[in-house]
Amino acid sequence: MAEINNFIKTIMQNDLAEGKVEAIATRFPPEPNAYLHIGHARAIITNFELAKAFNGSTNLRFDDTNPAKEDQEFVEGIIEDLAWLGYKPNNVFYGSDYFEETYDKAVLLIKKGLAYVDDLSQEEMSKYRGTLVEPGKNSPYRDRSVEENLKLFEEMKNGKYKEGEKTLRAKIDMSHPNINMRDPAMYRILHIPHHRQGTKWCIYPMYDFAHPLQDSFEGITHSLCSLEYDNHRILYDWFIENCEMPHVPHQYEFGRLNITNTIMSKRYLRALVDAKKVMGYDDPRMPTLCGLRRRGFTPDAIRNFILSTGLSRINSTVESFQLDEELRNDLKLKAIRPNAVIDPIKVIIDNYPEGQVEYLDCPNNQECEEMGNRKIAFSREVYIEREDFIEEKPNKKWKRLALGVEVRLMHAYFITAVSCEKDSNGNVTVIHATYDPATRSGSGFDERKPNGNIHFVEASTAIPTEFRLFEPLMLDENEDNKDLDFMERLNPNSLNIFNGYVEESLKDASVGTHYQFVRNGYYVVDKDSTNGKLVINRTCGLKSSFKL
Ligand code: ATP
Ligand code: MG
């Protein structure tokens, strides 16, 4: 596996060398308001791999300070996804577990004259805030006495006020060039029960206030976040200093990961689920980690993909086919390569004995001898891919079956197509062929060269299978941040279902097993499989479909 290497690693190295920190401590702080997506994988892998590189530690901390959107379902999903990626946090903490200490720190700031209770409404506050080019104005409530602020804040906590009626704000500088420093909100009133705290609290701390304190409580040394928090760092440091935190963490920002044709914001993913445009958060077309897992991507492929994208202080957009490339690298020598026919057409081999089924040797993976062999069935009736047959051979390049043309059925016999039956629309329904017993695979027959090798599945032992093939959910490039109606830009053909067959050896295939179907691509068994029918998702093709 690739080793992590980036500018944050250099910072950590220097901090250790200069004795600024004794050990590296990082944290991954998701908000449990949705499932994790591949963008989060960058944050996860960066935090865990960097700490690991220095024998440090990484906490999982649920940033659950906004009860409006958070839910236990997401907490469990995040824990599962992290474990699946192969990371075990040193501790699992919840931001809400620090509500008491956080409250005490707010009281400390009030006592120091550095926080006040404001009665301005949300709209008024934003009017008072000023703009990038104009300073803000002080709130008329800014000069309340410490005693009054302490009393009002306690009353806020005790539920005396309605939502929006009062806000606790830091008293910094309403004309500060950085708008985040213009008396940012620290606590708001929300009469909403919390998924862990129940109705104990009706005031909730804002991210900018809670986060640095949580980092400090946990002894985090390097607090890594994405670039949009860049101009919040000054406030982060202000809270750490003025709350007199004994442990001083530092914030570092890195660029966000975007992927072409991929929607990556939780808000949009949630909208897709709510509008039932997808099967759920784990729909194989979703960029969520549970969706990618169901699609057949492996933890190693995701990790190598993330590491290969590097890390810098610039947001980056990566081509989605690069993830496919990592999947192929991972599974090439690991996955069994069975036969599957996705769009079947039946071939009847007229000169093969009726009622007979024979078994032939077939390597599990031609490129990996240790994986051994298995037996595949052959008989008078087999399925081949519709696209492997054409009535009249069009040119020399056609290396598949056609009338009067002989091909090798891989690991079985040579067959020659002699005629075909058609339905009233002119579609071929059955191909009649003959086989040559002398050409049995393994017999050393070398008198003729067939016009290509095609795969097949024996009909009487074939397992009916629903193949789900996917295209990107979005029609065009990733435009996350543009607030166009993205529902309009959804690809109407992102899911294509084929009903075909896989060979008998997949009879007991379990959900999540990866296969490379011969001449086709990488696939994984889906949880929708039933006793009578397999459901198999296509992860990606055998070769990059990317064209320059
Ligand atoms: P979104 O913007 O998708 O709603 P978020 O940033 O609000 O996500 P959090 O749960 O707060 O989601 O994210 C946890 C961590 O993951 C944060 O540190 C965040 O910066 C990081 N993160 C989220 N998306 C990406 C991304 N696309 N690239 C890199 N890091 C990301
Ligand atoms: Mg966030």
C-alpha cells in the first residue's frame, strides 16, 4: 500500500523534532446527520494514516451539537463504515458528552467580559454584522453587565426563552476584517431533544466554539479539517486562548476532494434518498461508503485511491475512473473469474448427446495459479452473450461466432454455428451449432485455429441472475456548489438491469463476494439476492473506458 506523504506530515515531523508535541493525536469528527461519503474517506484516511505514521492516536468524535438533523442511525452507520475501511479509533467520543464542560467555559468567558447574551434576531444580527468591505455595528445588548449576562445565560439554559429569542455571543470586535471574529454566536436555543442527551439541554453550542474545546479536552495535537475552515482558525485560537485551555491544539486545513460526475454534499445525498431517486444511502450509485461497498469497491481500493490523489491546500477534482483502476489493481489477482452471461442467447449443439452433462477443468484465475481450478458444466444447450453472435461475419476483425464460423467455447470445445431461429421481430432466439469432440479443452488439439474464444454458461445448471449495471447518477461534471436544481441533471439511465445467468459454482455465493466475470468486468453479490435468484452489481469494467 502507498505510504501517506503530505505537507501535514512534514508539519508533524517538525513539531515532534522540535519537541512542540510529545505524540501525535488526531481526530475524525463527523456530524452524524448522514452516511459518510468518499470525500470523508479523505479526512478519515488522512487523520488515521498520519497518526499511524508516528505511532500516534486517532479519536472518532461525533460532532453532535445540532440535534435538528442528527440521528442514532447515522452514528451506527459511521462506526460500521470506519471499521470496514479498516480503522479502529483509539476512543469514540461524542461532542455532546462535553456539554457540561463547554457550558462552564462559556460562563468563564462571560465572567471575563468576553461573552454576552444578545436579544437581536438572526436577521438583525446579520444586518449588524457588516460585509467584507464594511465594518459591523455593535449590538445594543453588547454592554450588558457580567451579572445580567450570567443570569440571562442561565435562564437560556433553563428553558425560559423561545428559539431565536436570545443568543450567547463572544465579544470580540465588530469591525474585525475577518467576519468570523465579529462577535460570533456561541450558543443558540433549540427546543429539540438530542439523540443522546434527550431533553436535558435546550441550548446548544455552535461548531466554532465547541470544536476547539473538544479538541483540547481530548488532547488533540493536530486538528485537521477541510479548507473552508481556513478563516475560522483565528477564532479557533481565540477560544482556546480565552477559555484558558491547558492543552493547546492547532488547526490545519487541507483541500476537499471532489470527483467528476459525483455529488458529494450530504445535503444532496439526503435529497436523493428522500425523493426516492435511489434505493437508499447504500444504493450502489451513491458515493457514500456504504454505497461504494455495495457497488463492490474494496477498502484497499478506496485507501489507495485516496492516497494516490495526494493532499494539498487546494480543493481538487479527481476523475471517477481512477477509483475503478484501484479496484482492478486490488482484485486482479484475488477474485475468481467465473463465467456469466448477462444478455443471453441460447445455443443448441445439435450433435451433442441429449441428456448428457460433462464437467471440464477451468482455472479460477488464469493469472494466479495458486487459486486452483474448478469444474464447469457443458452440455447440448449453453448460453452465450448476444453480442458474441452475428449472422454474417462482417469482416476479419470479427473474432466471435457467426453462421458458418468456428469459435472456441472457453475451456470446452470448438463449435460452429449452422443456423438460427428468430422471433416475429427478427431477433435471434436460438442458435443451432455443431461441436467437434476432438477439440476438447486440454486435449492438445492444434489442427485448426478458431475464430476467437468466447465464454458460455451451461443451460441446465445455470443460475438465473439479475445483473445491475450502473452509469453515473449525474449527467455532467461535478457541480456540487452550484445551486441549480440538481434533480434535473440526474441521469435517467443510471441503472440498467439485465437478466442472465451465472455458472453453477456461484450457487452458494454470499453477499459481498467479488468476482471478475470473464471478458466482462468486476462484480459483487448484492444483498437483494434470494434463494431463487442472484442479484449481482457491476463494480466496473475490465479496462478503463476513459478516452482522452
Ligand atoms: P458535507 O459538506 O458533505 O455536508 P461536512 O463537511 O459537513 O460534509 P462532516 O461530517 O462535518 O461533513 O465532515 C467530517 C469531516 O470530513 C470534516 O473534517 C470535513 O472537513 C471532512 N470532509 C467532508 N467532506 C470532505 C471532502 N469532500 N473532502 C475532504 N474532506 C471532507
Ligand atoms: Mg461539517
